[in-house]
Amino acid sequence: MTEAAHSFESLLREALTPVEPPPDLAERLESTLLSITELAADELEAWELSAMRDPRNWVRPAAAVVVGSAAGTALVILRARNRAKHRAPAGISAVRDSAESTIRDISRETRKLLGDR
């Protein structure tokens, strides 16, 4: 029974070995999120207000709002997280500074993203 437990433990250890993501994953994710956000904004810009009378026409703009908001939020978080990763806190006193700079990064990225439209 101990041999089976040891074998099972070694199989688990092998299966749960961390895998490093590709180096360009963050860049690809950021460009994909940016293009989704731009496509959603373009869809909303092309939508005519006169079409609001018919509820059947609400699906595409509503989907564009939801998808664009989700992609924009993810993009802001991704960019702020990338900046925070480069500024690792040195100690407990640096945690507050890190949190403040992360909040500033999030607001800056949000203004940048919303300012484009």
C-alpha cells in the first residue's frame, strides 16, 4: 500500500508541475482585448438611435455594451497588473504605496481607454 501511495504521490507531483506561459501571452491578450473593445465601440457608434423603438434591435447594442465593458475592464486590469509586477514592494511599508500606485494606474488606464472614444 505504501508503494501505491508513493506512486500516486509521484504521479500527482508530475501532473501538477507548473507550466510557464509563452513570453508573448500578455501582449497577445492585450491586443485581443483592445481589438474587442474597439469593435464593440464601433458597433455602438454605428447603431442608430431611431432603431431603439423596436426591441428586437436591442440585442446587438446590448451585447456590444456587455462585451466591450468586459474587455475594457480586463484590459485596464491587465495593464495595471503589468505595471504593478514591475514595482514589487520591498516590505510591509511598501504595500500601501503599491496599492496607491495600482489605483492610480487603474484610473489612468480607464481614462486612456475612455478618452479614445
